[in-house]
Amino acid sequence: RVITHQRNAGKGAAIKTAVDNAEGDYLVILDADLEYDPQDIPRLLEPVLDGRATVVYGSRTFGSHSAYSFWYVMGNKGVTMAANVLFNSYIGDLETCFKLMPLELYRSLHIRSRGFGMEA
């Protein structure tokens, strides 16, 4: 089922609409620009099915031939490190736009951001 907004209301608003209408056990968030391949969704689910994870984040590679600016990459690494310290975790790319988590867990977060601020 395709659900649309009459006008672009931001990524957070799109995710909220999707979550409000979602059925099933898990939610996968990815951007429409296909930076990530939807065919990789089964790979995100593997650690959950194996009992190794509850939430799985995809990760971008910020190599020397990256399309991202130096300061974008450094900012991403700083925010990711801060989250890892605060939550005693190891996430490689906090701002990734490819996430899998239980639908009810996402609903319990009460995300309010209507834009990309919902990523963190």
C-alpha cells in the first residue's frame, strides 16, 4: 500500500506516517535515494533471527574516494562516538539511513522530529 503526503513534510513525518500505518513485527528505515540496496534487508534481519541483536544498523563506508566532505565525515564520527560512549555500544555509523528494529520499539521512542533529526 502506498501512502503519500500532499506536500513534502520531511523524512521524520514520512517515517511517522509509515509507522502509524505499519503492521508486522519489524520496521526497516531506508531513504528513497537508494543509497542502500533494499535487497540487503535480509542481511539486516540475520543478527535478529540468530538472537545476536534487537536493532541492526547498516553502515556507510567513508573511504578516500567518498562523495562526502571531510567535515561531514568528521561530524558523523564525532556524533557516533558520543552515542557509543553514552550508551556503551559500538555503532559504526549512527547517522546511517538503513535501520531495522522491532516496530513496537520504534513506536515507544516517540520520535518528534519531522526532518532528518529523527536519525540520531
